[in-house]
Amino acid sequence: MTLSTQELNDLFRECKDIGMAATDRPINDTENHTGSCDHRTDYCDDTCYNVKLYKMYPNMAKRDDRCETIWQKLNKSNSDFTKFFSRKRYDTSRVRHMTRGEAFKDVIDVYRVKTMCLLNPDTTWWIPTRAWRNPRLKALIEKELMPLPNCAINASLDPSNSKAEWKMLIDDDWNIMFYGDDDLTSDPVYGTRMFLCPKTHKDLKGHCKDCKAGCFAQKTINRTQIVHLSEH
């Protein structure tokens, strides 16, 4: 099965806010799908701005439903986007999964992303995720994706996560992306000062495409980075 240009245009969009190409999936309970955020916390439910956006912009939810259908079609025969990317006017050296929703809802998603990484080595795939909350998915991501040089995985945390969870992720060398408490400036286990995200704290629109620290630093400095996003 080959994806059409229209389907690829639906799945990949230029996200000017972060300055790179991006994908999306339904968050949860949209019209046609149950959503991808199976690993969310209660804090997610209470603070997710996409819930409000879905109500304000119904077409956004409809697009995410279309993206989910396309996402499920991806396999080894049609996930080489090199030719498609070469025709795009925006930079595709970095792509984010997902700006809405969760990239790793299940085991198949891990291998789906791995295929993209292997077939497109010139693209860095940036993936904030809560799938680490599922022990099986956490172990699979560590085995299949973390060794890949063009896969930047970030564990997403919020104020509801425990010290034990923080310690587990730091000890297992996960990059961490934290949001929800601007007063928390160092991690609650080892006291390491967090890296303040320039895009959110200084309102540098599009900065993510050029940032060499924080979310992308683990591949170059070989140690966990803890990124602090300003509150939404």
C-alpha cells in the first residue's frame, strides 16, 4: 500500500511554532478513534490545552482522525519520505512526533518509528513521550530506538510524577521534558539544575529547529538532560 501525496500532506505539516515538520494523532475520545494518549496522567487530563482547542476548532480533531488513519497505514514499504520531503519548502532535517497525541500507543508504534529512522537517516526524529509509564514499552524503546543516532526520545513528566519515577528515568539515562511548575528548577532526586527551554521561556518561536541543547543534547554530551518548559 502506497500513501498518496495528499495523505502525506495531511500527516506531515509545517509547525511554525517549533520551526519544523511535525505529525499529530488524536489525543483521546475523538469522533472516529479512541485516541493515542493511553499513558497520560491525571494531570494531563486536567491541563491539556488540546482539549480546549478541539472544542474551539472542530476541524483540528477531524484532521487528527485522518492522521490516525494514515499513521496506521505506515509500514516498511511506504515510510521512506525522502522524495516527499525533497519537494517540501520547509526544513525536514528534524521532524517531531507528536505535537498532539502520543507516538507510542502500542508496540507496533515503536517499530513503525524505528522504520522511519532507519529509512531516513538524514532526518532527526524528535519524540516526547509518556510511553515510559508502560514497562513493556519503556524497555522496547530503550532497546530499539535509543541506540539510533537520529532518534531523540524525551520522557514527558509533570508535577504528578513521583520521585521514584524521576529516579528511574534519570538512572536509565532518559532525557526528560518537564512542565507544569515554573518554581521547580532542579530535579527532585539529585538536584541537578534543569535546562530552561529557550522556546517557551524566552518565547523564541521556531527555535527548536536549531537548538543543540536540552531535548537534543543527549546524543552529543552523553548524559541525561532535564528540560524545563514554561507553564502552558
